[in-house]
Amino acid sequence: MTIVEQPKASGTTGGAAPRGALDAAALRADFPILDQEVNGHRLVYLDSASTSQKPNVVIDAVSAYYREYNANVHRGIYTIGEKATAEYEGARARVARFINAPDSHEIVFTRNATEAINLVAYSWGRANIDRGDAIVLTEMEHHANLVPWQLLVQEKDGDLEFVPISDDGLLRLEVFEVLLHLKPKLVAFTHVSNTLGTINPVRQIADMAHAAGALVLVDGAQAVPHVPVDIEALGVDFYAFSGHKMLAPMGSGALWARRELLEAMPPFLAGGEMIREVHLRRSDWNDIPWKFEAGTPAVGDAIGLGVAADYLTALGMDAVRAHERELVAYALEALPRAVPDIAVYGPMDLDLRGGVIPFNLPDIHPHDVAQILDRYGIAVRAGHHCTMPLHERLDLAATARASFSVFSTNADIDALAAGLVEVERIFRG
Ligand SMILES: Cc1ncc(COP(=O)(O)O)c(C=O)c1O
């Protein structure tokens, strides 16, 4: 039987975290999907904010689970069942290490960030939000960190307030300060914007919110794959993220929350696994985190998430961030040079921006842009990127979006720039 090995990324130098930027060109060999042509061209994948590609170590770990020790967890008194349990719980420890969570029991496996946020909205929210209570969100939230709170306040007759953004896509903290006079019970916001790339000052916002008596939930879906995340240093109460955006399988994700919050929260989904004792008319709950993991979990996906976390750690999250910062700098120069009338949105300060480039070409719908780019094997996203209110605020119907990951290179950006020249040639003749 193969033990799931600690992954080694081929772009790293030995076991130590590399200094400086990644060798993304070398790393690409770890991602088999990139080695193909689409419509007769090299696949240029620039949609990692939607979902990232997966390295061999993750694919192999999931495959090894199904080939060698597929069994349910926490039940089988037999060898492969015990191994499945050990690897599943080992993945929890790997994920906890990745975000520097003090206790792996504070990691609840979910299907994705959406489910993690819904867990908090249903469990903590329904127990703690009452009539007239305020929840503060921001104008840049993904629908996943908006709609669950809309449902909650509609049910409880609570109130949603929003921190506005400036024209360059930064949160207006002077308005936030005023909103805190409402004494909100919760402040929930994204760490990194999936549309603008804005990196929000989590610690500062969390300190302000706590001083006003609020709890803090952070949507880390676009942060964990791209910037170092240290839960202790961030000082938040809930942190939600998806695995599939951080090189892990679809259907993996996690909620981190402080132990005492998880212990006080009622169950979200009910059934097997989440109970200690069941009687006909009442039941007792399992300990955390299993209290929140009803039914058979996605074992192979969770194991893949643990391996992805170790893979990113081996690359070094500082190096990942440095690499993506360089890509953004290159793109912000190369794209306007190729197509001078391009409009690029979001903060222009590279320290405040992750690897996301939303853009428009005047009078060409982003769907047309994406469709023509696809003819050249270039994958970008077009639409509202699940941030309709943000697009409304920016007075945009839609945008095209290029987004990066560890395997993205300047050559990908050059291909995008050349593709956009073609888009303009086709539309403008
Ligand atoms: C900032 C942000 N939050 C939440 C989500 C939701 O992620 P998922 O669909 O994996 O639940 C996304 C997905 O794009 C996102 O970008």
C-alpha cells in the first residue's frame, strides 16, 4: 500500500522554502492538464480565481485513496478503514498547519467556501442574530458571502449594512468606523476580492470590529491559494475557504473557527457522524469538528486538500505571493501596451492587489472577448464573477477577468495580450 507522501513541488529547491520568485515554467510539469493544445494552441489557463488546476501529487493522492484504501471513516475496524480515517484526520492536521490554526479540531471540512459560510449563517447566525441586529458586509462581496446573510436577516428581521468601496476598489474604512456605531453582531468580508484583486487589511478591520463588540468572519476563498494566511496573526473568529481554488479537488473546503464558538454553536446538518448518542426523541452531539460533519464525508477530496496544502507550503506562500505580484506588474504593463484602449479595474498599488486582472475593451462585450480568446486556447472568465452588486457599484454590466496561479507565467500574459490584439482586429477591422 502506498502511503500518501509529503509532496515535493518540482519548482522548489530541495526541501527548504525557495528564496524569491518561483520557477513557474518548471512547476508547470507538475500540472498535467497544461500539457495540451486547445483549438490548435497551447492551453493558456487564466481562470484560476474560478478554479485552479491540480498538480500530480494531488491527483495521485486521490487516486491512491480510491485504488488502495477506499473505506468509510471513523467506523471500519479493519485495516483500510483505519488507514482512511488516519489519512482523513491527517489531512485536517495538514490544513490546520497550512493556515497556522492553533488546533486541528477547529477545522471543519466542508464542500467549499459557500458551504462554510452557510454553516456559520445557519448555526451561529440563527442562534445569535435577533430582530434589529446588524451585520456589516462590504460592497465587494462574492454572492457566497452575501446571500446567506440576506436569508438570515430576512428570517430574523435583522439589518444588513455595507462598507462602500472607493473608485480604485479599496474599502472605505472611515465609513466602516461610522457603521460600527450600530454595534453590529458580525462583520463579514472577503480577504481578497475575486473581481478586483483587492487585498483587504484583515487585522485592522478585525481589531476595529472587535473593539465595537462584533465577531469577524473572513471569506478566504481567494486568499489561501495566493497569500500567506496565519489565522493567529489575522485575529478573526471564522475563516472560510475552498479547496478547489488552492490546487485541491473539487468538493473540498474548510471552515476554521475558534474552538469556543464551534463548541457553543448548534449543529448545522444532522444525521450520522455528528452524534454521540441517539434516542428516539433526542440525541447528543459529537465533539467538534465532527458535530458539523454529518454523513459520509468526501474523504478522498479532503486527503487531496491536505496534500495541496503541503504542496503550497513546500513552494513557500511568500514565494507564491511574490510570483503573482510580479505577474500582476507584468500584466499591468503588457496589456495596455498591446491594446491601449483597455480598461483595467482594481487597485493599481501592487501591495494591495492579488493576481486578478479584470478588464474591458470599449464596446466589445466581455463574452465576445472570452469567446475569441478561446479560439487561441486562452481561458479567461467573462461575466459578473458572482459579484453583481460590485459591478453595479462600478456601473459595469460585466468584465473579462484573467487570474493567476503558481503555474502562470509571463508567456501566458504575452499570449493574452496577443489574443486581445486579435479581438480588436476582428471587431474593429
Ligand atoms: C471571494 C470568493 N468567495 C467565495 C467563493 C465561493 O467559492 P465556492 O464556489 O468554491 O464555494 C468564491 C468563488 O469564486 C470567491 O471568489
